[in-house]
Amino acid sequence: MAIVETQRKADGTAVGRIIGRARGVAVPLLAAAAAVAVSHLVPLLSALLIALALGAVLANAGHVDPARLAVVGEAARWLLRLGVVFLGLQLPVQDIAAIGARGVLVIAATVTLTYVGTRLIGHRLGLDQGIVALVAAGFSICGAAAIAAVSDVTRARQRDVALAVAMVTVFGGAMIALLPWAGHLLGLDEERTAVWAGASIHEVAQVAAAASLIGGSAVAVAMLVKLGRVACLAPLCWLVGRRQSEGERRRGPAVPWFIIGFAALSAVRSALSLPDLALDVGSAAATLLLAAGMFGLGLGLRLRELWPVPGRVLLLATFSTAIAAGGSLVMILLTY
């Protein structure tokens, strides 16, 4: 008892608070590192999804003090925001411009149609606008990374985040095999099929996997198009922030600081010739920090709340995937 009392007093001191915060940062980073390691072994599994699952397992184990989980969760939220900032290093404007006018048109049309169409269908299905916004962002932009960024802007429920990430994983995974086969069936050449993959498949890793099945030169084209979609993340987060519930008074800046940081690092990448080592470190940091943030979101999940998956969410994900794939295909047939 004396030892426990001493520990409680230590936790209340300044040193104890510093230690607690350091622990709060270290735990999600270690979990994220483990998730990244597993994703390297199984490339089709996103590190963000694995980290979310790890957080959910820990939260549901019942052996961790809820107060400590709250500290870790708050630290993970800040790590998530930093991860969004580092995503900017992956977006040189020159590379996006290299897509050409046709590619930019396909990207803009696909992102707009998918996002707006998903929001409208979600409204008609009577779903909560929180889950609808997450699915719309994830399916139109860049999967789990977009869901994570938008969830921070909207203060989304952890359950909605988990459902949205699960939908991105399942439907994007199915497209890895279906899209190359459909491109061949429709008689599309390698370039057009690669553009289609980059414009419609949800996760970056899923795009790379599908493009590798299309052909040797398809990966570069598909990833370039996907990069253009990722560039839409900053304006989308701003838009979602502005569209917060009308009955809710908006607090804080119109543009979150991490979106400003995202745009700033993108500008740095575009203006300067950075060494490959710096770019590799930045990419690894973005993945690690985003995974740490998803681990924190997982800590707020209760698995009994996720099953069974609501039928309307499955229906929304189906429609959203159809819009992304169908809309981009039509644009490609009209412009290429």
C-alpha cells in the first residue's frame, strides 16, 4: 500500500506529469513501429489498419487503467496531426503537373463525384453525417490517411473511424484483383488501366499492388495519379471543417494548423531539391506518425460496438466504390 501511495504522489508532481506524457508519446510510437513492421511482411495490410486494431485489442483487454489510456490517446492525436504534416513532403507540384491536363481532369472529376455522391447517398440512407464524411473522404482521396485527417477535423467517433477504415480495406482490397481484370476485359491499354487504378482505388498500397498486376510501366503512372488525389487532402479537410454542423459554433482557426503544415511542406518539396534520404525519412515519419494516431483512435473502440457491421454502411461503401470506379472510367474513356 505504501508503494502504491508513493506512486500516486509521484504521478501528481511535475516530474510525474512529464514522465506520464513521455509514456503517452512512447506507447503509440512503439505500437506504430510494430504495425509498420507487420505491414512490411504483409504489404496488402495497411500499417494504419494494423495500428488501429492493436489499439482496439489493448482497449478491450480490460487490464489497463482508463486514465492512462486517455493520456496515450491525447498524445496519439497530436502524433496523428504531425503525420498529416509530413504527408506534404510526398507532394511536389512538379510531379502532379506531369500528369498533364487530362490526368488532372480525371482526378478532379473523380474526387468531386466520389465525395459529393457519397455525401448525398449517405444522407438519403439516413446515416449519421460523421460516418458519411469519413467514408466520402477515404474513398475519394487516400483511404485511411484521409479518414484519419478528417476524423481529427470533425472529432469523429472512434467507432465511425474503425468502420470507415474497415470499408476502405475490404473494398479497396477487392479492387486490387478486379480492376486489372476489368481493364483487360474492356480492352483498355496499359496506360489507361494504370490511370484508372490510380484514380479509383482507395489506398496507396492498394494502388501499387493493382498496378503491379497491370504491367511493368503501370506502377509509375498509377502512383502519379494517386499522388494527385492525395494533394486534394488539404482542401478537402478545409471544406469538411467549414461544413461542420450549422447548429455547432465553430471554434479555432478556419484552417487547422496541421493542414497549414501539410501545405507548407508540400511547398518546400516543390521549391527545393531535397536529398533522397530526407524524402525517405519524411515518408517513414508520415507513416509512423499516422499509425501512432490510428493506434490512439483504436484505444477508444469497443469491439462489441462494431459487430455486426451496419448494412447501410456496407451499402454506402458499395455505392462510393462504384462512383469512384465508374466515374473515373467514364472520364478516361472521354479524355484518353
